[in-house]
Amino acid sequence: MTMHSAPTNVGLLANLRAASFIQQHAPGQSAAIPPIEIQPGSHADDFVRYLQGARAFYQGDYPLAETEFSALRQSAQPWVAETASYMQFRVALNASSERATDEYGWLERRNIDDAQLQTARRYLNDYLVRWPQGRYAPSARDMQRRVDWYLGDWASLMQAYEAKILAAREPAMLLDSVIEADNVLQGSYDDNGRAAFHGDKNAPLITFTEALRALRGDDQESASLETLKPMISGEYASFWDYLSLLQQFKRGDYARVVASINPAQTLSATDILAFSRQVIYGSALEKQKKLSQAEAHWRHLLTIAPRAEQKHYLQMRLSRVLVWRGEAAKIFAQDSPVTALIWRAQALKMVADDALLRRQAASAPHDEEKTIALYTLLRRDLERGDARAFLSDVALRNGIHKLPDSTQFEDVPLDIFDWQGGGVESGYACASLMKSAQALVNSPHDGHALNCIGEFFRIKMFAHWGGPEYQLSPSIVEIQYDGRDWMNIPDRLSLYQRAIEDAKTEPEDRAYALYRAVKCFEPSGSNDCGMQQVPETQRKRWFMRLKEEFKGSQWERKLKYYW
């Protein structure tokens, strides 16, 4: 009898596991359990009940799952007893948050079922007492953080995160721990919808980072730093001092910040706080408009900063001060410590004058920088309608031995200047860009050439907004470049306007320029052809002029509205 029952039960267990998997991942499909009789109290009986409980758990039938797992806590099968005890905790935890997510999947802690959550905590503690080294003990301890989160037990949660972060021995483990702590602590809000602030004396590092968060933006005074001092003391006293300096900086007491910090002569690779103090010192000098001193400070730090990411950051700070001082050319001096292409590119695209662009297009240290400089220069020539400069500058392309990878430098595609006139709207024809530029040199009042250069922008450059440097923090762009057009839209409207207003423009070309000028604002009324703010009254005048002066032309017939 025994020899025949074992394979039968094994087959049943296989079917039950398959049924559980099907109903978990494809609940609409049939997964009937074969009607094989199981001897009550047998080894197979406990496994069957476990699988029935697991199936109920994955189907969201938590009452049934609790019933099945509860009956198995004292099973003679060690694996079943331990796993069922662990699953009791998982069932109660899931049940506690069953109705606590909003329509977007975000947790709303006020909707947590407190009774179920307390049950989950009890089951969790019971499991860890009974199986402190059990196969699920690491998972249970990790899940303790979720229980604390649901309970709003910030002290326990902060201590757990601090211990986990300090215990991390691998970068991936550290990163995962930091991301989880950020998502939970920085994503928590009080009953008034404000970001909650958390501090605990047994988690000084997490308290420090939470204080940094609280000091951001307009709510920096919401956290009373004095209440944190006892939590960030002893071996972490320097962290408290840094917070005090940061608060002084936020309050605008720049002189006090400068007086409190001595410029460093050396920096340790592992002392990030010391580096941060030096950054605050330089920032306070900038706020005091002591730009020459700030420049000297950033240059000095670049000679002693031991880490590559610090040098990269300091290059940005030095570049910014040089731009503020009107000395962007120093960024490109032969002995300049600014070597990171992203900062050099930002200066070239946004503040460099024509002479600097020509110099870098001809003699930059590598083809990538030459390409950025030349593209910016050629585009600027065309936007101004300076065809003579364009034809002269385009010869600098001969000094570029190899164009950079277009996937990495897609915002500076030099090959678009080879445009042959394709893609123009049916009924209007353009020669190549080079020929249109030459025509404009030969006749500065050539409305057709102006329109065709505008068409070049519309067809070839509209998709090339911005670049990596435009995607930095908006505050960097705004502060560094005084609100320059971050979208980097080429200005073709001014070319159409020149063709419209020039008395020597041919009627067909003026009609097309009016047509295109009005369509620059289609369909929203915003200018897609540059950053000019053109009032609706002016757009209406262009529309009416086209309708009245060029009645019957194909461009008059095509344009039905103005925007």
C-alpha cells in the first residue's frame, strides 16, 4: 500500500503546483485539482494544504490562506511548518494594504488596516523567535522595514536603514539600500500633504540626510536644527557643524559662512563633508559678488581635489564664474583646467562670440569640440542671414578629420549643411543651401534665398533642439546663461520677416514668406520658428495681407486661418 501511495501523492502535488501557478498567472484559465483521495494526517496532506493556501494567497483570498497556513504551523514536516508560519505573516501584511493604494498605485497609509498590520507584526516576530536562522529569516528582517513603513514607525525605520547602509559591502547593495531609503523617507508626507521630516538619535547619518532634504527650497526653516543637535553629536559633530553652515547660507549670512571656513590645503578622497564645506565657501564668495576670489578658490580646489567626480563638478563651477565675469575665453585657454567637454560645449553653444567659435573650430584639441564650435558658428551665421560669413566659415570643416558619432552628438550634425533643397512644400523650389547662401551674397535682398534658408531650418534643424548641456538642472542654465533659450529653437521667423519687409522681394517669394510666417504659430499660437513674441494683431495683419495682396495664389488658397 505504501509503495503505491507515494507516486500517487507525488503526481497530485505536481498537479496542485501546476494548478496554483496557472491560477496565479492566468486566473481566467481552468486549473481543476484531480479528485484523488489523500489520507488525513499523511505527509502528502500537509503539502496539499500548503499548496491550497499558496493558491489562495496568490488569488487574494486572504481569509482562506490564513486558515490553511494557520493549520500547518505545527506540521510534522519541518519545511511546511516553517514556510506556513512565514506565509502567515505575508498574508496578514498583504491583507493590511489591500485597500490602501490609490488609483495610481501609490500607498495611502491612512487606509492601512491597523488590525491586520498588528497581526502581521506579531506573526513576523513569532517567526523570527522560532526560526532566527531560518531559510526566510533574511527576507523576514527585510520585510520588517515594510511593516515599520506601514505603521509610520520612523525611528525603527531610520535605524534599520542606517544599519543596512553601513553594513553594505558591495556598491550594488549600497545603491539598493540608498534608493529604498530615499523612496520611503523622502516620499512620505504628513497629514497636511507636506514632506514629513524624520530624525532619530540612533540613526545620525539618516537624520543628517533628512535634514539636508528639509533645508532645500523655501521650506528650509521648517526643520528646527536645534532639535537635531542631540541626534547628530559625538563622532558626527562635524555633520552638525555642516548643517549649521548650510542654514546660514540659506538665510543669506554669506559673510559668516566665509568667516567660519578656512580654505583647504589638502582634501581626503574619503572626506566628502570637507569637500562640501569648501563648496559652500566658494558659493558664499559668489553670492557676495567676490568673483575673482571665487575663481581663485575653484582653481585651487581643482589642484587638490582627489576624485574625478569632484574635479568634474569644480570645472563647472569655474566655468560658471568665468562666464559671469565675461571671460568665457579663459575656459579654452591652453592651460585651462576645464577639460570636460560638456562644460566647454555649453560655453560654446550659449555664450561664445564669433571669434572664439572660429578659434575653437580651427584649433580645438579634438574633432568633437571642433564640430560643436563650427556647427554653432554656421547656424549663427545663417540665423543672422550673414551668408558671406557662412560661406567663409564653412571652409573650416576641412580641418575636421572625422565627424563624431552621430548618436552621441546628434544635436550638432554638420552634415545637414549639405542640404540640397529637398523637402520643400510642393509649389515652391529651393536650390542647395550653398547655392542659396551664394545667391544671398550676390543679392542681399534676394527674398527667395532668405525663404530657402528658412526652409533649411524648418526641414533640417527643427528636430535638433538642445543637447546634453541643455538637459542639466534648469537652475544652472538660468543662472549661468541668464535665461537663454533652453529649447534652442532656430530662428527662421526673422528670415521670413526680412523677405516680407524688403521692397525688392518678388511677389511669389513675399507670398510664401507671409504664408510661412503665419504658419509659425500653428496650431497653438506659440512661435515654433524661434523665440520672438509676436502679438496676435501682427499675425492677423500678415494673414490679411496675404489674402488681399495675393488673392488667388496657391499660398493664399492654402492658408485658411491664422493663430
